[in-house]
Amino acid sequence: MRRRVLLYSHDTVGLGHIRRITAVARSIADRDPDCSILILSGSPLADAHSLPQNVDIIKLPAVRKVLNSRYEARRLGISRDSVLALRAGLIQSTVQEFKPELFIVDKVPMGVHGELRAALDTALGIGCRVVLSLRDILDAPDEVARNWKSENAWEAIRKYYDRVLIWGSPEVFDAVREYDFPADIAAKAEYCGYIAAGEGDEQPALRRPGKRLALATVGGGEDGFQLLHTFVRSLQHTRTRFASVVLMGPDLAEEHRRELRRLVTTCENPVFAVDFTRHVDRLLEAADVVVTMGGYNTLCEVLSRGRRAIVVPRVHPRREQLLRAERFHHLGLVKMIHPEELSPESLALALDHELSDPAREPVNRLDFRGLRRALDVLFPSAEVLDGSGLAAGSQVQR
């Protein structure tokens, strides 16, 4: 019987979670080609990513965030309780029938509004090992403490989880200390480092063109119009000549797409407005500078490629991107512009500065061995998932 791994990504805003979880899936598939890997995701673009033949996806009904930690159905005209019950039933039946030996949960210990409870109980009952996957920064510490207390997250981690993998470095943001992990849960935590561009990715890197290129990207695009609009307007104020690509994202409202398409026609420098591409990595590879928000995956992909970044972070409803941008700015890794200070003129100055010296290399002091370290934790020997699939001493006492 083929070994089985299940991964869950709640996916409510943007593309970061599904990109991270598919990178993990690819790496597991590469480490163990005989493994059957199944992804549970609410992303509308869950099946748009290139995956190995032994990886499949179950698409959950999409939900959207309406307030911090409050969600509703994104597309279906049904109540919140109904869409969550539908998702919970699909997840629980998947665990019951697929019978994974390893279950990796991204970010939310109990899922959206506790939708993982029955699935985690089933996983516990069949002896499945469960791992929590956390990006480096979740939100401001006070907000995380309030949310995790209301969701009984600490008790859930104690009861269900064998390990907590943190995609980051304590030298940048010490999540265990900042979020005040209880001692027994801190003992389960493992800092893996950041996920590098191309880790677990089958797509080859492209050579960069000779001309300078700026890329503006806002992930899914649901709340990215202001940044893209300001970027296009800033091109009227730059002294440097370069080409630009505006990547609008699948969730940008149609009226905003129309406005951006109209606006790019007024630019003197060549500007291309793109709705969506499966190959964001190729645009990042070609770019000299990337204007973006402060999402985990985008910044990892930009910085691990050695590209310069101008970051305008989201500040509501979560402060996660602001905290990451501030830490990276302090380390000299990116140029940050606070949304309150964003204007066509301020962005033009930043673009001119980043593109003024083509020979200048960006500073990069981050550890991008995240997936390799995570796999060494999950699969410490050649006997992948042989019943001792996690490092010694990691099993939850149940």
C-alpha cells in the first residue's frame, strides 16, 4: 500500500497559503515518489498549480474573511454555518477514507471556525501523526493571543499535534517568544528557515532579459487596487526608463481591472497589465525590482531570487504584513513604504533609487533552507513514513 500524506490549507484571502502548501507537497513527493499526497484547499485556484503525478487536490467551498477571524461563503448563497458544515464534512470524510499517516495543517490549528475538530478526532483515532505549519509572523502578538485563546488553540495543539513547524528564523521574529508559547508546546516547535523560490518546484528558472523590468504584484488582488493604481501613476514621475508588468490577480474587481487597463495606455514607458498567470515565478525571475505587499510567500520568492523589493504592507485587518515589512526593512532587505505615506511621488522616488544602479546587489541574510529542514524533521531517515515518520520523542502522549 502506498504511503499517504494529507495537507490542509484554509485559503480565504490571497494565494500565499496554497503556494506554500503546494511547495511542501512537491518536496514530499520528491523525497518519497511512492507516497500518495492529497491537498485540501479552499483556494479558487487550488488546481491551477503544476503538481507531481502522485499529488491530488480536493477543492473545498471557498470562504472569505469579513472581519478578523470571521468568515462567510465566498461564492455560494448559503449561510456561514452551512458552508462551514459542508467543508467540515468533506474534510472529516477525507481523513476517514484516505487514512493518512501524516496530516499537515497550515496556520489554523482547528481550521476555520473549528472545522477541523471532527477530522482531527478521526486522525487521532487512526494513529495519524499531525503537524502544524506556521509562517513566521501570524499577526500582532496581542491579536494572536486573543484569537488563540478564544479558539482554544493551545489545547488543540496539546491534544492533536505532534510537531509545530515554523517557516522562519528566531533572529528575525521569535514566534515562540513573541506569541508566548507554553513550555510544553514550545518543546514541539521547530524553526525550519524560510521557503526559497524554486524549492519543490518543477519549473526551471528563466534567464533574465537585458532591459530593466519592474513588476507590481498583489497576490490574489482582492485588496490590491490602491497599490497597483499608485504604481501605474508613479510611472509618470520616474526619471529612470524601464518596462513594467502589472499583475492584477484573480480576485481584483472587474471595475478596477478596467481602470488599470485604461491607465496603462496613458504611460510613456511600456507597461503590460496581466490578469493572472500560473508562472509568477518567471516574472519574478525576470524582474529587477518588485513592488508588492508584505505577504510571506511573495517576499520569500523575491528575496531568495536576489531581487530588490519595495513593500507596501497590508495593515488591516491583520498587522502581519506590517510586522514582516518592518523587520525586513530594519535588516536592509527591502524598502518599506507605509500605506499612509504611499503616493505616486514617493513610489517613483523608491523605484528610481532601486533601479539607479544596476550593479548594486541587494543584501540577503535570510536562511532559505526551510523545506529541506522540514523534511529532515518529518522524515529523519530513508524509511519515509515507516511508522516512525517523525523524529524520536515527537509523538503526542495520548
